[in-house]
Amino acid sequence: MISTATAQKGDIPIYPKGLEMSIGTVTSLNTVSVKSRVDGQLMKVNYQEGQLVHEGDALVEIDPAPYRAALVQAEGQLARDRALLENALLDLDRYKEAFAKNAIPKQQLDTQVATVHQYEGTVKLDQGQVDNANVQLAYCRITAPISGRVGLRLVDAGNIVHASDANPLVVITELQPITVIFNVAEDDLPQIQQQLRAGKKLAVDAFDRAQQKKLATGTLETLDNQIDITSGTIKLRALFANDDNALFPNQFVNARLLVDTLHDATLVPNTVIQHNGQAAFVYLLKPDQTVAMQPITAGTTDGNVTAVEGIQPGEVVAADNFNRLTDGAKVRVRSTANETVQVESQKKGQRKKNPQ
């Protein structure tokens, strides 16, 4: 007595190395260690640990009083030198009129021209100092350079921070989108490149450590520029939207790349395929309730079913008790919940003919 399975017609995905998954590492597209660019006392911390922040949000504030004072001083210096420049320009106009009347020598006029240029340079220098003071003052308010999640607070309010400090004030990690870096064998590279050159977007699935739960689906972003000669693999980067934050930076996942899809293939469960040391075969169920060894060519598999050549969709094959089967053996089909539609129909017909 045997169970049966029916060959089906359908599509089957093609993965590199069949079922083999690659261990991948979740990596952020952008990670920023935020540091102070000025020295001073940390006055405020405006974020909560683990908070999602947006680009431009205020993170921390440094005491701005010394930098405001420096700005006022620079602005005062600029105002004084501008007044000196204005006076020098007025004198230059007078010297030009006097020189036109031969009232002063040419040397005195030239000296005044040089004085004007000197004050013009001084004003530019003062303007640069004002601009620099404004920049230093702006650095007292540190904002988020990118959108992402902030980490644990590394410095508390009240501490003195310096631009030369080795440790950052906070680290921001971008989570949406996020990437996964994984490896595939170099033998699979030509097939992947062929699909990319055709303009196809290759899907990548990220699974948990146990390879049981699919965490997210993304697309292949790019390939590395060289093969690792020690492992014979090449690194790939896949991009994931990560809208539900299922992927976390530095998380280990199992990545599976969908290279292509085989359409209209004849599919049978993996468990029905047998091997005799020379070729693969299945036990094909005949109308006279005997089985025949049918050689097949096994192709792509997805872990549950395999694409085969040698039988047609709709044909019924034996699914168990292979150790008792031989070519031409008479069999009875077990009636189970998983029995195929074809066998169920046959059984129904038999029950109508032989009511009990």
C-alpha cells in the first residue's frame, strides 16, 4: 500500500546553489558619530535614548555665551575699521581734487590710495572674523545630520566637551532603508551578471537564524568589485525598505537571492525522487494499479518541490514505501487526507460501484 503524489505544472524560483542560504550582516547605509566642533559646557540634551530623529532636529546645546561675546567683539572691530575706511575714502577724494590743482605732490596722493587699500583689507579681515564667530556660535547648537535612531547617551548635560574629544556625543544610525551584505559563490556570478545586464531587479529574502521566518524582502543593490580568493565568493549588497524595522544594524541573517524563475515546469515533491546510482527516477502509477520505474532529469528545487523532465503534469507517482517497490509491482493506493485529486476521484468511483 502506497501514498501518491501528482505532478503539477507551475513556476519555481531559481536560487544560487539551490537551497543554500548565505549568512549576511545587516548594515546601515549611514552611521554618524556626532561630535562637538567647539569647546564648552554641555547645557541641554534634547533627545531620548533610542529616539528616531529627523535631519535637522536639535540634539544637544553647548553654552553659547563665550561665542556670543566673541561675535560682538568681532562686529565692533568691523564697525570701527569700516569707519576708518570711510574717512580714508573722503580724504582720497580731497587729495584727488588737490592734486588736480597741483596743490599736493603725487606721492601724497599715492600714499592715501595705499591707505584706502589697507583699510579695505582690514575690513575684509574683520568681516571674516565676524563670519567665523557666527559659525562658532552656530556650532553650539548641534543638530542631526541624518535621519535615524540615536543610540545611548554618551555624555550628560553639565560636562565640558571639547572639539578634540575622541568619543562622540551620540551615534545616529539610519534604519530606513537598510542593507544586507552577503556572499555568493563565484560560480553563480555570471548568471547574476546576466540578469543585471538585462535590467532585472533581483529579489533578496532575509530570514532569521533558524531559516524559518522571513524577515524582509529587498532587491539586489550592487556587487563588490573583486572575488575573495580565500573563500571563492563575492560580496553582494541588498537594499531593504525596512518599514517595520525588522532588520537591525549588525544583525546576522540568512540571505537568499532569487536569480530567476522557471515558468511552466513539471513539479514533483522532493521526497518522490529516487536514485539508483546511475540516474534519478520515480515510480509512475499505471492505470492497472502497477508502478513502473520512470527515469527523470531533476532540475531546480526550492526545498519542497523539484522541476523534472521525463513525466508530464497530471501523472501520479508513488510517494512512500520505496523499499518494497519494484518495476511492474502491483500496488494499492492508501486513502489519506493528502491523497491526490485523481486518486480521490478513482476511489469515489469505486465506492459508487461497491456500496457498503
